[in-house]
Amino acid sequence: MSIIHTEKALRRAACAFLGDRVESVLPCGSGLINSTYEVSSANEKYILQCINTSIFRAPDLVMENISGVTGHLRSKGVATLCYMRTSEGGLLFYDGEGGAWRMNVMVPGRTFEALTPELFRECALTFGRFQSALSDFDASLLHETIPGFHDTAARYASLCRACARDPEGRVSTCGRQIDFAHLHSDKASLFTDMLRDKTLPLRVVHNDTKLNNCVIDDAGKGVCVIDLDTVMPGTLLYDFGDAVRSGASTRPEGSLDFDNTHISLELYEAFTSGFLEGVGLNITQAELENLPMSAFMLAYELGMRFLTDYIEGDVYFRTSYPTQNLDRAQGQFVLAQDILSKTDTLSLITGKIYSSLKA
Ligand code: GN1
Ligand code: MG
């Protein structure tokens, strides 16, 4: 779903934070959920976002989470986002038409849709350090702003419900993708079961470690992790898996070149090495052993989310052409299948990196 904001609405939201210092407001970013704009004032740039409140139903709780987490990171000297306050002192501006807006100071650097192994390693270090810096953050302070966000079995159940309802009559056009989802449903509750029986430790994690949620500076150094909307308790495997499925693929998310969509072993190795270094050696054996599987799981899960949205009529992810969500699902499933066929190799690479770090 796309929300169009008028120039007047954009200026009003920007001025709520910056008063008459606003010079221009231009669209930017490639996120699929919120609407993002770049705001210029005389000597500083800012990011203005309208939070998608049909997805983040309690934007105030999202901002409470972000406040806590950014405060914690800052106290540890880890670079993080700095949010502006309105003239009334709040972190959100409500425009009276359903829009909840926020603004942060722009982080100097760039985000990418694809990276070289060297830069992907930097991205991994940045995600790993983020995770490590939050290891002593009290998870009970966080609100579960999207319940069951990475509950893959619940995502599978939603897909099955969507198929049964078939509100747009699209199910008959995506039999192949639906079959793939069914075929692997036996694995869907793997991580939630392991969290429940405490085989996996519950940690504070980012939950949306897509490649383009890491800012890298001109010198090729990771600067900071952005898009903190989904910071919630979970397993480290969510962050590792999401970053690998988005950044270690030979084709970026959204590519239609399915024949050439694979997991790159070189990029996997680069990411694993940076992430483990960033997280440090307090990773548990169960986490370590499941790193390769997490890349499968997150690709499989996101594929099901795209497919569900396609079947439901594209109500969640922003699209720019009619079958885009189906294509996105196909891309994730092709990647998931390839990752699954290579888990032994990925495990060998992971073990080798871990041993060399421990040495
Ligand atoms: C959404 O908006 P963006 O791109 O940061 C989604 C992620 C998906 C991603 C796929 C809250 O993130 O979970 O992995 O699209 N965020 C939410 O591109 O659903
Ligand atoms: Mg996001």
C-alpha cells in the first residue's frame, strides 16, 4: 500500500520538528513499510518518516522502544540514531489525519542494496556490535510492537488462512509457490520451539537486518544500524538469517533473475566472519549450529509473507507493479531452496570461522 503525502503535509510535519528552518523535503529511501523523506535545513540534513500505523499500530510504543535502545547504545559509545523532538517535546508529530511522524538527524554515509565481501563484512561487524551492545539491555522494557514478528509457523498459518479465503482469486496463479511453503512447513517452528524450551537464549535483537539498514561511510566503515522499529526480544538467528538472505544472495531482493539467484559462499563467509567478531564469543553452541539454517528460515518466512500479501491483494508491502509480491516470494523461495541444499557447506564455513576466532 502506498500513501501519497502532499507537499503541504510534508512541510507541516517537517516544521513540527524544525520550525522555520525547513528548506526542502524530498522523497528518499527504499523501505517497504514507512514513507521516508530527506529534509534539508541551512546546515543539517534530517530523515522524516511517516510511520505506517496500519502495521505499527502503537507508534508511541515503537518510539519508546527506540528511545530506550538508542539511549543504551549511546551510553556505550555505539553510534546510533538521534531523534528530534517537536516544539511540544514529543518524539512524534500527529498530523490529525492519521499520520504519526518522526525525524532523526541524517547519519553521514550511504546504504546499499548489494555489497562487496569487504563492505558486507563491515556491515556484519556493525550488526554484530549492535547486538553485543544490547546484550545487557533489559528485554522486559521492550514492547512487542508486532507480536509474533518472526514466528515462522504463525506466518505459515496466515498463509494457509489467506489461501482458504482467496479474497482476490489469486491462489490458482501461485500453486508452485504455495507448494513450496507447504513442503517446508515441518521446519517452521524450529526456532520458536528452541526459544520456548530455552535451547536458544532470548536476546534483544534488531529483527530487520536487511542490508540497507546499515549505514557505511565513504571510507568503507560501518557507521550505524538504522530502522529500529522492530527492535524486540528474539533470537540472534533472526538478525543473522535476515542479513544473510538479503545480503549474501547473488541477486538483490526483488530481482527477477531467478536462474541466477543463489547464496554466495564468499559473501556468506564475509558476513559470518564480521558478525561473529562483532557479537563476540558469548554466542552459544545452539546459536552457532543454527546460523546456516537461519538464513534458510528467514528467506522461507519472508517468501511466505510476500506470498500471503499477494494473495490478500497487496495490503502490507509497498508494490510498484501488480505481481511484484509474487515475484518477491519466488525470489525468496529460490534462495531458500539453494541455502537448504548447501547447509553442510555453510556449516563447515561457519565452524572454520568460529575456530579461527577462538584461537
Ligand atoms: C520490510 O520496510 P523495510 O524494507 O525496512 C519488513 C521486513 C522485511 C522487508 C523486506 C516491519 O522492511 O520485515 O524483511 O520489508 N518490515 C516490516 O524487504 O514488516
Ligand atoms: Mg523496517
